[in-house]
Amino acid sequence: MTKLLLHDNWKFRRTDESKFYDATVPGSVFQNLIDNGLMEDPYYRDNEDKARELMKYDYEYVTDFTSDIYGSSENFSQIFLRFVMIDTVADIYLNDALLGNVMNMHRTYEFPVKELLKEKNTLKVVFHSPVNYIKEQFKKDPLLGTEDCTRGFPHLRKAHYMFGWDWGPRLADCGLQRGVYLDCVEKARLSDVYIRQYHSAVDNPLNNIVTLKLSACEEIFTGNTEEKSTIKYTVTAPDGTILVKDIPLSESYDITSPLLWWPNGYGEQPLYTVEVTLSDDSTGKVLDSVTKRIGLRTMEISTDKDQYGSEFAHKVNGVKIFAMGADYIPQDNILSRVNKERTRTLLKHCADSHFNCIRVWGGGYYPEDDFFDICDELGLVVWQDLMFACAVYRLTEEFENNITEEIIQNVKRIRNHASLGLWCGNNEMELFVGQEHWGAKNTLKSDYVKMYEYLFPKLLKDLDPETFYWCASPSSGGGFDDPNDENRGDAHYWEVWHGNQPFTAYRQFHFRYLSEFGFQSFPSLKTIETFTKPKDRNIFSYVMEKHQRNNAANGKIMNYMSQTYLYPESIGDVVYYSQLLQAEAIKYGVEHFRRNRGRCMGTVYWQLNDCWPVASWASIDYYGRWKALQYYAKRFFAPLLISCEERGFLDQCVSVNDEIDELVKSIKLYVSNETMEDRDVIAIWQLRDNTSKIIRNESALLTVEALKSEFVCEKNFEDIDIHKNYVSYALMDNDTEEILSEGTVLFCPPKHFEFVDPELTFEVNGDEITVNSASYAKSVEIMNDNDDLLLSDNYFDLNGESKTVKILGGKAENIKVRSVYRKF
Ligand code: BMA
């Protein structure tokens, strides 16, 4: 098959204007308007509002191409015009003939055009305003959903976040987002390849044999029944050795001594290549070929019953892993700004921070193949939502046909990936539809059940029987049966943050798998500067509030800040403290749940990234800057973790004026081992005063079993002064004496601790920075003027000593260090 890109010579215009401008394809209307100076960057200040007006118009895209780009059509049995992610409400014309009206950006559309092609051709695509479309549909049928999104959004199969979310702007861009091709077919083509693998003994690698069984779809376009073709395949090992060449599709193939694919942290990610070819029997010519990379693994979700209820755990190659990751949202509102390198950088940050999992949330779009390729390479297990979120949908026949085709296409595209961990029906709809939110009653409620508990599981059983299907997130298994149950399924826990509960509130729960919990913060000042003028740089300003999409959020941040830190003196302080709050909140959660490994088997925090510069729950901001949380994540997701459950002011008091008979001041230490080996380690802890002088120093040698969490010890400190004493703790490898994990805890909020000036200094040596402290320094931040440093560690505590970190990105120029200590 010959594939020809139709990406040249495009022009576009607003349909109510006559002038055409140059257009980039693939690309979007917003990007093309910006490139032609017709629109300002919509992320700057409140430009979003002006950009929104521009999306109330229709846009026409036109290109001309000649027959010499595809040769003579006689050479081909059929020619398809193919659109990948055509976004969204569009009419397509070739040489003035209407090919179709499309309206689902999640689908790929193709049209047979052989008979229509001429020597000179004109391709025209008219995009209708998505905002006008949903407005009209809403008038006819007022389907509701989250209020952060423009009314009517459930009517259109367009990534919902594009119409706004509680972290995203209302910028419903459109266009030829991913590509336009001519697929010229000679006689026949391969339309689908599905590779299944069967392990004879996955838990016994020496005896394991993996049998590959392939199926492929051949579409024949020649009327001549005499002409025959054959499908064969070749398997190549990860090191490039060809294991078997050109065997018939119907034959299975046994891989002996298979190299297994593991999630990040549990082993390697070897990838085998399977190339499938379709050839003409009479000439031997290869007519079409498809190449897939696969990882050899079994991938399940265990929902076995136990003493608490039913567990929920990824089981890879027979091993139950503790999922550590975050929720992924689309990386941009202007999709042409997303590319493979940007996605790789983001996902690499995840793997470098010990993530083994990532949840693709249902309000975006099904990620490109690149995304899954990178997850395969990095060992990130993908929890893949189907693209339905926080809304009600009406299951008309037309809607059903549309989403069925959408799911078939995407499942077929994604199902061979090693990283695919599970399919999930939707985001938060069982929970809210069950509570009859968004007017979800009667038919709408029963349409919910039909879609997620009948239609989709049936489709998936047929298309991808190997991958676990879960009807919603959160869910306890469906039927509106207490979807957020603590003891079954996955849960979303938002009482810390939305419910204003203290960070210690996580400790009251033992969720089986937490797929969402989060806390907001402001992005770096450098990121704020990209969308503000100096006069805007106050978090309550008009522009800053335009870049804060959760109404109550600034109040919440300031409320938690008032409980924890001294009053901020500058916007820089607000950013720093807000990031520390966010990092501490999630740390409280993750460490508690890792201590309860077995009962809990996953912490996926909300959210990894941003789609524009904004205050949000993200741990990495729009420009790729790590907030404090990302550094914390690297530490609290460490394969070997020492964590400290302290008791003090935070879990027993609300105010300094509370009358408390006896404040419990204690620590409990735990070690969590998320590796596949038993480890001999030394847990060390010290009680110190505010100068960091050691008052008590103890340690314990222990063996922590593989994939287990161990309780180490409990200590009570009746006589300490909570404003002057703190505890430091560390975990050391018994053989190498390497410090594997460490931290400190206070027994009062940092604002009430009597810090002594740590007199922070630093030196830069090649690609290393050493920070020195004279006394206890909490939450040490190292930053340069551009805030473009990526360090091996940051936002750490120092006990009057030095620490050296590696520079992984950015320049070590104009560096500043600070801690929460404040000089008066
Ligand atoms: C969750 C998500 C998102 C939302 C987030 C923060 O429940 O599913 O819809 O952005 O909370 O409120």
C-alpha cells in the first residue's frame, strides 16, 4: 500500500470572509490564526475570551493536488482518503463532491475516492463551530454535565476538556489535527492485526514458553477471485535477532526462554517486534505490511475477596504490584503544540520519579500511538479510560453507532501494547449518575447502565478479551452499588482538599486503590510571568483568577496555608508555600497507603500535568517545570521507602487555644519494599532540637521482604517541646551504606516551630550543587532565575549538614536557596 500525505498547499479562511490565509496541516484553526497574526496567544492574560469568540465562526480549509502525487489511479484497486483526528464537526468535499459529514474527533474517517480523483484535485473541509453546535443541540435536549465545561458538551464526541474544566480554559479549537492521507491500495490491504500471547508458566521463567497467535484482517479490492494473497509474519527478539521469518498467519509461534516485560521498578522492558506482511501469490510482491512491538507479559487486575472486601490490584506476570502514578490529562488545548518529544519528556519524568503506572483520564482524547510506545518503553502501566467523563449521555441509535465505531477503532489500535493495563468505562459517572446528578433520572440513568455495563463490556470482550474492563472510576463493580466504597474497587478521595480535611484525614481510610486524590498549588513564578503583566501578579487579580478554574481553590489554598505556614510576604512565598502544601498533602496520603500495602494496592494522584499555564493539581506545570510535589513523588514512590507516622498538633488540635489534656507526641516508623528482592536495611531515627543537635539516636537492622511493608518501631516523646524538637529518620542499605530514603517530621505546624537561621550556603561544582546548612532547614528549595533547573532532588530537609544534588537540566546560574525559616 502506498501512503501519501496531503499536507501541502493548504489555505484557510473564515467562511464569512473571502480572504484565504496559508494553513499548516496537520494543525488547528487556533494555531493557523496565530501563525497568520489573526489571533493572540490564548494563554496570555485573558486572551482566552477573545479566542472563544473566534470559535463561533466556521472555517474552510482547501488544498489542491495533482494526480502525479499518487500516480495513475489505474495502478490501484482502491484509493482511500483518510483523516486521523479530524476535529470535529466537518463537511468533506473532493472535487466538489460531498464525501461526508463527520462529527467525532476520536474516530479516524476514510472515504473510497478512486472514482473521484482527476488530474487536478481540490480537497475542501468546512469546520462548523463546535460551540454553536453544542449550543443548538442543548436547546433540543438539555443534557447536563460538569459546570466547568460549556453547556451542551455531552452532545459532541470531542475531547470534553476543550470546552473547559476545573483546570482548563474554554478553548474548543478544531481542525485537521493529526493528518490527511491517501492510502493507495493494490488489490488488498491489512486493516488490523491482533497478537495474542499465552504463557505456559509465567511464574516460572525457566520453563515458561510464550505462544503467539495472530489474527489479521485482509480487505480485498479486486474483483478477480483467481488472484490470491498470503499473510505471513516475522518475529524479532529485543536484541534484533530474527526468531522466525515469514511463517503463515495461521501458525502459532512458541517463544522459548522469553524475556518478560515488567512495569518500571520490577524488571526490564524488552520489546519484541512482529512484522506482518500481505503478499500477492502470483508475483510475490508485498502489498501491505504492519509492524507492532509487543512486550511478553500477563496483565490482570485481581479483585479477589479478602477479609476487608475485595482487593483491586494490577497483577503483572503473576506479581501484584502497588500502583504508583498520577492522572494524565491532555498536554495542551492547542493540539499541534504536542509532539512526541514533549510527551516523552513528560513520561520520562514519571519513570524517573519511580512511577509504574499512569491513568489516562476520560475527559480528554485517546492518546496517540507515540504515547503508548513510550509507556511500553518506560514500563508505565496505562489505566485507559474510555472518553466519557462527568456528564450524562443519551443512547440514541445514532449515538450508539458513533461510539461503537469509536471504541472499535481505538481498542484495535491500542490493544497490542504491553503497557495497556485496563480499560475503564468513564470518569466519575457511576458515582454522580447514581446520585442523580446532572438530571440523570429514568432513561438517562438506564442509558448509563446500558452503555457501561452492557454495551462496552460486550464490545471489549470481543475486541480485547485479555484486558480487564472496569465500568467506571471510581467503582465497586457497577450497578450504582456504592461506587466509592472503601473496601472494594477503586476510589476517588477528595475530603483532603474539596472537603477541607487535614492531611492526616487520609489515615482514617484504607482504600483498595486510590485512583484520584489531589491538592492544588500555583505554578512557578516564571510560569506565572508568561501569562501576566507585573500588575497581575497577585493571586486575587482578574488575570490570576482567569488562570484558576476551581472557584473555591484560592480560598482553600489560603485556608490550608494559614493552618501551616507564616503569612506569605510576596507572591513568591505564596507559590512556594502552596507547592509545599500540595506536596505534603499527597505525601501524607501515599505514605499511609504504602504502609498499608496489601490492603491498599495503588495510589494514583490527581494530576500529573497541565494543558495551559494555570493554578491546578498538577505536579509538573505546563512548561514542564517540576513543582515541589514531583520531587516529593520521586521520594515517596522510591522502591524502598522509610515513612514516619507522627502524632502531634496536626492530628489532635485545630487551634493553639484548644484545651488538650495530653497531646500525644509519637512516631511510628515503617519500611516499604516495592522491589522483587528481600532487603537488609537499617532504619535510623534521631530526636533533635531546633539547631539539629541530636538528643536521642537509635537504629534497627531489619530484613524487609520483597513487595511488603514492615512496621519498625513506635516511640513516644512525652517531654519534648513541640516547638523546638523534631525527628529525623533515614533508611540505609546494610551492605552499601547508601541512604535509600529519608525525611523529618515536626509535631507542630511549621509556622509555630522555632527555627534557627540555617544560614544556607551553596557551591556549584560541575554538574553538582552542594547546599550547606548550619542548623535544621525545612523544605530547602534550590532555584535559578529562570526556574529551569531540573535537579536530582529538591525541597528536602537538612539536619545542619550538607547535601549534594545533581543538575539534570538547566543552568546553574543565579542560584538562590531558601527554606521555610523566616528572618525578622
Ligand atoms: C476529579 C477529576 C476531574 C477534576 C478533578 C479535580 O474528580 O475526575 O474531573 O478535574 O477531580 O476537581
